Amino acid sequence: MPYAGGPMTEAMYYILLALMQPNHGYQLMAAIDQVSGGRVKMGPGTLYGVLTRMQKEDMIKIVHDDGRRKTYAITEEGQKALVAEYQRLQAMIQDGRMLKEGE
């Protein structure tokens, strides 16, 4: 079932950012921490639940599985979804500039 579009969860967004380079679970948690400047901490339960969902939605795929660890990569569908979410967030920031102008 492909990704239906719409706003992403924070977890989905940061997983896709972290998968710009293929990573396995432990590396992904560290990459998410780094990409978010330490703001987003994702534990294994959340991570693997979201990874499973994102695989079903064809946003990510397993590129290597040695039995002990799986390496994931972003798909073309995932890249499109990431760009769309980035653009949505940028539009929200632009909308919020009215607050600053009103001061």
C-alpha cells in the first residue's frame, strides 16, 4: 500500500532524513539524534514500528539483511514524500511569519 500523502509524523520525517544514506537500526537512532541536533530521541520500539509501516507504504526498503541486522534505504517514493513534507513545513513557517510582522 503506497504512502497516501499528507502530513508525516515527526518520526517518519526524521527517519527519511536519516536514510539519505542507508543505515541499520542502531545507526538510524544515532543519525536521527544527530540530524535533529539532539532534539529527537527515538527508542527501538518506536523506530521499528515506524520502519515496518514505512516499508508497507513503499517509502523505505531493506537493502541488506544478514540475519542479525537489516540495512534500510529510502525509496524514490520516500524521497518524493520527504520533499513534499519539507515543502509543507516551509509553507507553515512562511505562514507563521505573520506573527513576527505583527509585533
